[in-house]
Amino acid sequence: MLSKAIRWFGALLFTVLVPGTVTVALPYYILGRTLTFDQQVGALAQVGGLALLLVGFAVYSWCLWDFVVAGRGLPSPVDHPKHLVVRGLYRYVRNPMYLGVLGILLGEVLVLRSLALLQYAALWFLIVNVVVRVYEEPNLSSRFGHSYDQYCRHVRRWIPGLPSVRSDGAG
């Protein structure tokens, strides 16, 4: 079992390597390594995009906190959570961390007004959906058994809803 400090270091490293690559490095590459911003910084789309980007980052950060503190692990195969995380935003939707990253990407689409980034975000979400259905859900079901299956019956995969799962994981 990793110590708390090592787990937080791992969470930071994971964030830089995985969501950092998805939301910074690949968009930079897609845009041709020349990030040029429209001079109309006050445009409604760009302001909305900035708000969406910040909300996406807040959602991701909150979920990462819950993974490290409640799950006692990382959102990576290196140190899987030891406990099923069903508190915080996980009470409303099963994959809020991915939705946070999607929010960051869509915020970038609006701020940078880029069709190429919109296409990338759509492809990324399609791939994530396949990974969730084919790998993550079966893996979580085998690791957490009835608790996870009960959680899935009460909390939707992508569309947030009212919480119906107690924060201790019982349905």
C-alpha cells in the first residue's frame, strides 16, 4: 500500500501524463503547434468556453481527490482504488472524471474556435466510451462485485441524475 504522500505524487504524475496529454499536448499538436487566439476575447463563445474549461478542471480535480482519499488509490492501473468510490460527483454519474476532461476539451473548442479540436473531442469520447464498456466496467464488477453492480443499477454511466446511492457504497 502506498503512503499518502506517494499516492498524491502519483495522482499529480498521472494528471500530467494522461489528462495533460489529452487536454494540452494533443490539442497543441492538432492545432499545428501554433496556438493563435482570436482577438475577440470577450466573445460569448469564448467566455462560455473558458467557464466550461474551468468547470471541467474543477470536476476532474474533485474526482481525483475522491479517488485518492476515499478510494485510496489512483485512476490508473498502477494503483487501483482499494474502495469503490461512490461519494461526491460519483453519486450523480459513474464517470465524472471523464466528463470533466470532456468539459476541458469542449471548453478549448469554444475558446480556440476549432473544428479540428471538436472532431478530436468526439473521437476521444468515443474511444473512452469503448474503454469504459469493454475494460473498466467488467474490471470494476469483478473487483467490487455486488457493490459495483448495485451502483450501476442506480447511477447512470454518462448522464448525471439525482443521487440514489448512499456514500458508503450501499445501494
